Amino acid sequence: MRIAETLDVPLRAAAPNLNHKETAFLMDTRQPIAGQVAVVTGAGRGIGAAIARKLAALGATTVLCGRTQTSLDETARAIVDSGGKTEVIPCDVTILHQLEYAAARVDSTFGRLDILVNNAGVGGFKDPLHNLPPEDWDRILNTNLRGVYYAIRAFAPLMIRAYSGHIVNISSLAGKNALPNGAAYAASKWGLNGLTYSVAEELRGHNIRVSVICPGSVETELSPHTGKDPNKMLQPDDVAHVVGMLVTQATQSFASEILLRPTQKP
Ligand SMILES: NC(=O)c1ccc[n+]([C@@H]2O[C@H](COP(=O)([O-])OP(=O)(O)OC[C@H]3O[C@@H](n4cnc5c(N)ncnc54)[C@H](OP(=O)(O)O)[C@@H]3O)[C@@H](O)[C@H]2O)c1
């Protein structure tokens, strides 16, 4: 029997002749990160909600962070309805003490943190930079870049203590290319890429893998997608799938950067 054929059907029905060791192996394959704890920022909707659902489906207890309790609760409900484990800790990634509180709560509740996904982000795609209001610059940079610094500052010590962990930063192809009318957003994502490469080297010696995913346009509420064919666009689950791949790598393997494009231009 091929293992892949058994993944989505009840184990006992699919493989009644397996011994305990083989069954345990299959169960590990179904939930390869069972027992681990993951934090996802911006988990209330869009890409963050998809990542949270994915990590919970892979077996992790998934902690949902974001500013809006109601949308975090919606993601939590979806996870629980699918048999997953989750906890909601509302927080704003632009406020350091809220992240420090979240980290203290994760530590006191679970005593560990295995995965941090820095996904929370805001867009800004309307104005050339010379017309961009300074408060928009602050909002974009403080969320997309400073927020990741704050989250790493708050959560990395738990991973350093355990000599293990994954930090996955959700950047963008706008962090690799020019983005007219989105210069502040592009700057935040170019900055995030540089931050990621550097922190990856800082934490490598602590056995922590810090990686970055740079997706092209994904069908979410972040930006209008006028004129794009939704059937060709990347979906939040596509990004979640890549996060799942990163956190289930063999211990010796470190995929540090992934550029994610749609197969056909939408
Ligand atoms: N959609 C795309 O085309 C695309 C492409 C490449 C990369 N990305 C990146 O993917 C990430 C997710 O984007 P998305 O498309 O899923 O956007 P989205 O649907 O607008 O979701 C953004 C999430 O971030 C949260 N958030 C925003 N500011 C926050 C803050 N200060 N503190 C905590 N949470 C905050 C929001 O929740 P609250 O408002 O409730 O806090 C929301 O859950 C972003 O980093 C974005 O730059 C998106």
C-alpha cells in the first residue's frame, strides 16, 4: 500500500493489516508537527487564516494573533471544527508590550514555541511616494517591518532556550521588484527580506531556521485585483502550503527563501 493513498481516509479502514509501529508512522505522517506550538500573526483573515488552519491541520497547537477578536474567533472556530487545537491572543504587532505579553502567555500556557509566522501586514498601493502621507508611511513600515522585529524580539528567546525553531516571514515579490505607487510597501518588504537573511545567520547557531516567502498577488482583501482573473491568482492556501513545507523539512534541511508565483499570469 502506498502511504500517500492512505492520508485522507481513516487509518484503520485504510490499512487494517498494519502493526502499531506502521500505524504510528502513518499518524506521524498525517500530523507531522503534532505536539508543537505555532504562533501566526494576522491570523484573522486572508493568508494568515489559511496558514493557521494549515499548521493546525498538520498537528500544531496554533496561537492566533491579530487586532480583531471577532475575526480571530472565526479562524479559531474553523480550526476547532476540523479537530485542531488553537488559542486566541489578540495583539497589535506595532506595540511591543502586547507581543511581550503574548510571548509570556505562550510560555506560561504551553512552555514552548516551535513556529513563529510573521504574516501580519498592511498594503498601500495608491500614491507615488511624494504624495504619500507620513502617517501612511509609518503605518506600513511599523506593521510590515518593525512589527516583525518586535515579534522576533518577543518570541525568539523561547526558541533559543529550546535550541530549536522555525521563523517564517511573509514578504512579497514586491520585496524583490519595483512597485510604482507602492514604494513604502516595497521598502517594507525589501527591508523584511534583508532582516530575514541577517536574522537567519544570527539564529542559525541556535538551530533556528529563519526563512522568507515572497508571494506574488494573492486573492485577499489586501489590495484591489481589478482586471485579474481570480482563477489564475494565487490563493491563501497556496502560501499556507509552502509554510507547511518549510516547517516539515528534515532537521538538516533549510530552505531559506521561496519565491511563489502563479503558474499563469492572472
Ligand atoms: N495579498 C497579496 O497579494 C499578498 C502578496 C504578497 C504578500 N502578502 C503579504 O501577506 C501578508 C498577509 O496579507 P493578506 O493578503 O492576507 O492581507 P489581509 O487579508 O489584509 O490580512 C492582513 C492581516 O494582518 C492583520 N494585521 C494588520 N495589521 C496588524 C497589526 N498591526 N497587528 C496585528 N495584525 C495586523 C489583519 O488583522 P487585523 O486588521 O484584525 O489586525 C489581517 O488579519 C501580508 O504581510 C502581506 O504583505 C500579500
